[in-house]
Amino acid sequence: MPDDTIRPRPRILVCEDGDEYTERFTRLLGRRYEFTRATSFGETRALLAARSFAALILDLDFRRTPRALLLDEQLHEGANEDDAPRLAADQGVLLLRALRVAGVRLPALLCADFDDPARERLLCAELDPLQIVPSSEGLSELAARLPGPNHS
């Protein structure tokens, strides 16, 4: 007998400084997942406290984020003007590091292209559970990494 119960779509929190990932994922994978966007560490923490999520997707670069909201290496908000470009370029890593320190253990996908395989291995070990998703990977491959419904 078929199961007629409606199962909720797994919720995925997308941390990005724009809305390109969230809009694209919702348009192409919205039947399988519910995507919610967060643009800063504070917003991410608030959403995680209010709702349950199955996973995180993080952009690496947050150049459009106001510097007052950028995390620094000590995981404090409020980058100074000189450090802001460097911190913005690695903000996804810093944001995930702050979430791990706060006890968030959700599986995470970091959308990033690294030239250094050793750095990837170190990040994956430090921020486990983490997978690095290169830009060369298609949406179906990214979706296959997400927890939840089976993929075709």
C-alpha cells in the first residue's frame, strides 16, 4: 500500500552575501528542498535557533557584506577597513568556523575553488562535517551531496 503521507521538504540554510545561490537552488531544486537565505553570522544564528535545518550551503566570498558584519579570525564582527577585503574573501570559512565553535554540527557544503588540496583537507578535518563543492560541479552533483530525498 503506498504511503500517502506528505513528508516535509528538508530545509537547507544558504549563507551568502547575495541571493544567486538561493534563487537558483529554489528554482531548480525547490520541489525537493526548502531553501532559506542568511547573509551574516548573526542572521544565520537567529535562523538556526528558530528553525530546524538539514544542512548548510555556504558561499566562500562575501564581498557585498558590510564590513561591520564581517567576522574576523577571532570570530568577532566588525572588520577594520584594511582587513575587510581579505576577510570577505574567506568569510564562508570564518562563518562556518564560528558556527562550529557555537556547537552547530550540521553537514555543510562550502562552494569554493581552492588551488591548494592541503588547505581543503585541513578545512574538511577542522570543520567536519564539511564538503568542498568546486564551481565546476553541476547542480545535480551538489544536490546529490545534500541529505534528504533521493536524487535521480
